[in-house]
Amino acid sequence: MPTRTARLAALGVLTLAASPALAHTGAGAAASFMDGFLHPLGGLDHVLAMVAVGLWAGVSGGRAVWSYPLAFLSFMVVGGLFGIADVGLPAVEIGIALSVVVLGAALAFGLKLPAAAGAALVAAFAVFHGHAHGAEMAAGADAAGYAVGFVAATALLHGIGIGLSPRAVSRLPLMATRAAGGAMALAGIGLLVL
């Protein structure tokens, strides 16, 4: 019981500490490992999407438990490199908000996909998240340290999601995960209209 309570408390703290969707302008003072680590934790859009990836992976089980987070992390780095290099990517904020809607809906409706298809879906959204992270890095900053920071925070959020899944928390009913997914999807819709 203490483990479940600790996991739920950690998720609650991260959710409350995150601000609503951040405007990712590509101009900021992000320059270090800690800046990179804090960036995904600073916006509700990122927190919800990354926890949703972990939850969906945990609910799906099997290869999805490692392939969804690995695909997200890998393609987030690709998107981050695009952002750092100032390569334009249209509709980054919309892509991020849609990731919350789609991943939340996947949880809410119990979407089952082959592991490769689910990994491809999360990878597509990861490019948008990575681009936002990379575009926030200050010119002349420690790109490697910053990237390691945002990858570490993202992996942590995925791990929290996996840890909160009904497979990991045996007393947590699947309906709670579906309800959380529905709430995430509604939050994503809210992010789209703001």
C-alpha cells in the first residue's frame, strides 16, 4: 500500500507543479543538465503525454513496456536535434496537444495495437516534444548536458506511468486507468483550444 500511495503522490506533485501548456518559443535561458531535466516537468502538456506513454505501455504489456518508451525517447532526441539546429517543424504546439488527446484516448478506450504500431505512434508525437525541448536551449549552451537532462526526466515520467499501470499496481482497477486516460484526453482538448 505505501508504494501505491507514494506513486500516486509523486504523480500528483508532478501534475500540480507543472504549469499549463507552455508556449515553446524557441527562445529561453535553458543551458544545462538541470534546465533540460526541468523542462519536461514544467508543462502540463509534457507531463501528461509522457506519463500517458508509460501508462499505455504498462497496460499493453509485453514488448510495449520497453518499446513505447524507447521509441519515444529515441525520436524525442531526433526532434530535439531539429530544435537545437533551428530546423522548422510546423504546428509543434498542436502536435504536443494532440499527443495528450490521442494518448489519453488510447488509454480511455483501451486501444490495443501491435507493439511496433504503438511505438510508431508515440515516436511520431515524440518528435514534437523533442523539438520543443531543443528549441528552448540557449545559444552556446551545453547541448549534450541539456539533452541528457530532458531525456532523463522523460524516462522518469515514463517510469511513473508504467509504475502506475494496473499491471504494476495490482489493486488499481483498469477502469481507473481508463478514467485517467479520459481526463488526459479532455486536458489535451483544453490545450488545443487555449
